[in-house]
Amino acid sequence: MPVPNQISFDTEVKPHAADLYDYAAVAETIDGLDSITEADIARYHEQGFIAVRNAFSPKEIQSGLDGLADLIAGRVPEFQNIQFTAEVRDRLDSLSFEERMDSVRRLLYFVDYEARTKAIANYPKLLAVVSRLLETEATMFQDMALIKPPNGREKPWHQDHAYFELTPQTKVVGVWIALDPAGIENGCMRVMPGWHRDRKYHHFQIRDLQICDSEMEGLQANRVAVPLEPGGCLIFDSYIPHGTPSNFTASRRRALQFHYAAVGAQKITAEERVAFWGGEANNIAC
């Protein structure tokens, strides 16, 4: 199926429990992609993630920011796959660049339109680490930019694999790269270490395609926050439950996210994906 290339708008923001993203610990980080050891690889398989600081240089991060700015500003007119917040639906054309930047929720499938971001997705040191984790040659199959402006909304708890038309057995590695400081107050990632192993949650369309809040309530002791400085990245298994709270600061929190699988990974249909992951499709209430 062709990937749509069109402007879209988010749904209205809905409330959630205040403690839904509370956590008990902060993740340790590894200094640089070159420093990842076999022990770190083993920890990834055990915990479902590793966090790396200084994975990309300030110059590389600035190139990513500049690339996103060009896409959002419309300087690449053939690219349209931007999702804006619902409240600007009727006034998008009147927004200034800064207002437009702070009205974007995400960009999808943009690397083939923007060489600087494509270079980050295909960064040789990153591909080498991902291939070690997959134990085979890795290829990037999904690219996103996640823009959390001041007062930007949450991304509810979910498992990324629920979004992919790949067999449930396919190994997928996600990489989330901080372009701005991603801290506790402006919406850094929260993860559930070890919960990727033999755990599948049905997903429902509530505030997004997500795990039921009731499944994630009262689990603060199990949650880990992953604050990152620009150039840091979170490398994670597609089955690990994760989410990001709203941005309660005046600072933007922009990030790139790429997903990788083995070359030739087996695909399934959209109907098969929904049958496996979808709560409503299985007559389950949330």
C-alpha cells in the first residue's frame, strides 16, 4: 500500500491520570556508540533498551534540526506528510514559522525527501549497533520525527510493534534520538524494563493507539525515565511498553525516531495486524 503523503491533524487532547508517567528510577547511559559492549548487548536483551549519550555530534544534531525546519516550513513542497495539532486546523495557512513549528505533532516518512535526516538514519555506527542487536543486517523501514512543543500532548503507553505490519515474531529495534534536551518535565521517554519479553498487550484507539490506562496504573515502581541531552539516543525493543508525558515547560522537545528490522522481514496484512493486536477487534473492553 502506498504511504500517504498529505497534511493531517491530530485529535483533541483528552485527560489522563496525573501519575500515569511517574517513575522510580532514571536510566543509566553509555558514553558513545563505540562504547557499547557485549555486556550492554546482553542488557538490551534482558531489559529491552539501552540509552547512549553522545551518540551524535552537535553538528549532526544541528543538521537534523535544520532538515526538519525546512520540511515544516514547506521548503520541500513535494513533502506533505506532517501531522498538526487539532487547534490549528482552520488557520494553518496564517501561521508564522515559529507558530507552525509549535503546532506540529509529528512528521512521517520524510528521509527520502531530506538528505540530512537520511544520513542520521543510516549513520554507520548506529547501523552497526542495530545489526548486532538483530544479529543480522539491519534496514530502516520507518522514520518519524516527534515534535513535542511547549504544552505538547502525551504519547500514551504503547508497544511499537502494534503499529507494524510485520509478523509478531519479527525482531524490530527502535532508535529515538534527542534533538533538544529531553528532560523529566518536557516529556522524556518512560519505559518498563524487562516487560518486552513474552508480553503482548491489546491496543485500543483512545487518546491514540495505546495500551489501556488501567493496564499501566499503579506501576510506578517498575517505570524508568530516560532523560537525554541532544545527541543522545534510546535504543529499544519494539515490544517494550513506553510512553511520554506532556511537555510542561516552555521548551521544545524534538526527536527523530527510526525503526529497523532484518532485510526481507516477513510482512502481514493490516487485517492480520489488527486481529493480533486490536482490542476492539477481539471484543475486549478497555
